[in-house]
Amino acid sequence: MSSSVYVAEISSSKALRRVVLASSAILAMLGFLCLQLLPIEPAWRLSAGAIWLAVSAVEIRKFRQLHITFSHMCFHADGKVQLLAHGTPGQQASILPGSVLLGGVGWIRLRSGSTASFAELVSAKSQKNKQWRRLRVIWRHL
């Protein structure tokens, strides 16, 4: 079979999605703490920290909403990605720079058609071996 007709359907793991959301929340709190160490007036530090937490909360909420919306991704050989949910037509997405696919794990940054960007942590262990191999073949040609 030619790689031009390859399609890899990769399902999302709920456990890995929880890892992404939890690490995002932890990093938001660490960012707040780092802002509190700046040598500026306390009122400015607290204001900057509040803004940081608000922006982070909005981003985490977007991630969570997108994670609820779709259950798996379909990667095509031409680089197109379709976000799929059970029983609904797919939503087009594009792969963003910073995406990495290794032998057993991948960090895939995507932008959906609604211009919302998010990341998906995927693991070979939660996929069918054939689908993971197809994804790796497609990835080599991107």
C-alpha cells in the first residue's frame, strides 16, 4: 500500500488528557509564584499574578472543552488532521510547530478550525500497533 493512502486513526487517552490538564494547572501556579518573586511593588506583583492565573484558566478551559468535544484524531498522508467524535462529522485541524512523535509517545500540538490551539499527549501503548506504525510513516513525510 502506498503511503499516500495511509490514514492513521489515533484515539485519545483520558488518563493522558488528565496529565496534560493537571500539568497545565501546576505550571500556572508556578508561574504565579515566579511573578511574586519579582522585585516590584506588591500590588503590581499581585495584579500580574491575577492576570496570569486568569489567562491560564481560560487556556485550560479551552483545552478541556476541546478534549470533551472529540475522542480521536485521523491523520492523513497529506498532513491533514481530522478531529473526530463518536457519531459526528470531523473537524479539520492542522499540526503546529513543536509537535514531536517518538517511538512510544507523542506530543502533538494542533489548531482546530475555530483557531483554538491545544496539545494532545498520545502513547503507543493505548493504540493499535498498526495505527501507531501508520502514524509514524505519515509523520516522517510531514
